[in-house]
Amino acid sequence: MRVAASRGRATSFSPFDNARRDDMIKPHGSDTLNPLYVAEEAAREQLMQEAHELPAITVSSAAAANAVMLGAGYFNPLTGFMSKADALSVGENLRTADGLFWPVPVVNVVDNIESIKGAARIALRDPNVDGNPVIAVQDVEGIDEFSEDELNTLVEQIFATGDDEHPGVATFKSLGRYVVHGPIQVLNFSYFEDDFPDTFRTAQSIRDEFAERGWEKVVAFQTRNPMHRAHEELCKMAMEATGADGILVHMLLGKLKPGDIPANVRDAAIRKMVDVYFPENSVMITGYGFDMLYAGPREAVLHAVFRQNAGCSYLIVGRDHAGVGDFYGPFDAQTIFEERVPDDALDIEIFAADHTAFSKKLGKVVMMRDVPDHTKDDFVLLSGTKVREMLGNGIAPPEEFSRPEVAEILMEYYQSK
């Protein structure tokens, strides 16, 4: 896997010397996107009528999010939910049983199959919308069952731990053991379109806007948090270093762990930062409908896959990317690209970043690795707990840490709690 910036190590590859691409990066695994959303209105209406006559099951939030990502084209070239064989192969080899590179199983796992036994075609109901409307129709190619050992091994492979204190582990283990696999047709994008009409976007709509803007090389920035000053500068560093035409700020809109900041608050804070502090036509603010896995390295690779599908040439991967607690090393989400992602697996490249903070010595935000012989006192560093405490008390963090316009939005949120 090509890595665009290393953690202080020499590298024989410098993507910044490349000639400009003549066209946008291709999707993963195919020449064109294969979104599974049924876009033609008459066909969608007909399918919805059929769905009401089919055996139905209310799926988990995780499976509904997978359906949204499949429908939006982010999980190209998958055609539906994986079988047990595919899931186990992905867990062990980062490839499906037929050899497609993929980092995390995309499965519809349920705990009860009584209502769909023997059915060749079923309706999948959404657990996250009142009334549990049908989100997709699935052709059932088979129903497999994980053994306890298979499930535990798979969890260890995805999350690098079996500890139930890990939120992703706890969620995955709670889903059940039955794997309902087969292709799907997606009828809607759950609550994401209604709740985030200005932010939720499909992979194809992002590609289309890149083309309208004249962007060929784009850097993706993944976030489940508001953007502080360091994130802002990191995006600018990556854009300058790669020669990219723009930044895609691509925020997760689905379920998080307790204590994380809701998507609507993050959205408002990020939009304010971009409006005030970024040049015009340098940033697109969008979001995707998925539940956070907190799978660290594996999730970082998944982030790369679906950013390639959205047309991005680079993904910023920083310290503790997609991690939680102390379950992963600070750079594990970067080293997986070097150690387990073959050179021909993905076309997107990684901009590997260190911790970024305001240097008192230099008077600007820098990557800490770029300041030799520094001490912690050289940087403006605040813990998440300290920042939340300050915001809750109506105290804005230092401007070196957070832009005042962003802090104002966050203070309002924390004080409202």
C-alpha cells in the first residue's frame, strides 16, 4: 500500500512527484460505481408494494447502516450482504472468499430467523425509523450460523480484542449468530436524508460535485468529532503536500458511543470553521450514513475503501484513527496499510499524520514529529475531559486550540445539557 507521509521513516515512494491524473480515481473493484439504491421511481414503488407482501425482519442498526452504505455506492462493488464464508475470509485475510480485497465484514446478522425460514426473498425493516419501514429487499441465498468459536475469532480479528468493554465488540456480539446473505435492493437511506438533508450524500453525488468543481485530486478528512484548530491545519497541510484540488470533510452521521457529540452539532461547528477559515471552493462538507465501529486499523482501511469510491485520491490517517480507549497503538491505523494492504489492493493513498498541535515555540500549528527536541510544554495540549469541562462552564478553550466561532457553538451545546 502506498503511504503518502511516513512517521519519520524514509520511504521510496513520493506520490507528490506524480503527474496530475487525467481523470478521477476509479471506484474500488470496478470501473464504475454500482450503487444498490433503486433510483427509478416507478421501479422503487413497485418494489415497495412487493415488500409489503414478503416475509419481513427488523434488522439491527448495524445492518441498516450497511444497507445505506451499499445503497449509496460507498461499498462498491459489493452486491449485498456477505455469507459466513466471506465474513470469515475477510476476518482472516482481508479478502472475500472469491478474492475481493475488503477489510470488515458487511453482514446482516440476526438473532432469530423464524419469520424468514424458507423464504427466497425478504423485506428488511429499519430499526431506526418510527414504524420500522422497509429499507431494502434481500434475495436470500442462504442463512448460515456462526459457532461460538467462529464468532469470537472473527471479533478478535476485526477489533483486535474480544473485550466487551470495547463498544464495537459489545455491539457485534449482541447482533446474534445467523448470517442472512444475498444481494439487496435499497429503497431509502433511513433517517439520514431527512435528518441531514444538506449533509448526507451518496458516493456518486460526491463524485459529480467534484467534477462540477473541476477537482481531480481530493483529500478526504474523516471525522466523528468537531474540528479543532489542529484538524483545520492538518487538512491544509495535507492539501498543500499532495497538491490536491480540495478537501472532502466527510463526517459520520450514524450511531456513536455515549458521550460523543451529536452529528447536528458537529455539522454546525464544522460549517462555521470552513466558512470563516478556509479559502472559497477548497472544502466540501458532506456526511455518510454509517454507525461507528471503533475498529481502529480495520476501520481505517474501510474508510479508505469508501473514500476511493467517493472519488478521493488521498485519506488523512492520523493518530488513533477510528480507535477507542487504549485498545490500539497510536499508529496502528497507519501501519496496517504498510503491513496488510497489498500495493494493488487500493488506488487511494494515505496521508499519514502525527499528532497536530499549536507550537508555542514556532507560533503555529505543526505536526509534533516535525519539531525536534520538543517537550510537552512547547505545545497547547488539552485533554478531551478538560475541553468538555471548560465548554460546559462557558469557558472557551485557548484560540490556539479552538477557533472562537467553533467554541461558541460547542459551549451552547454543552451548557444545554
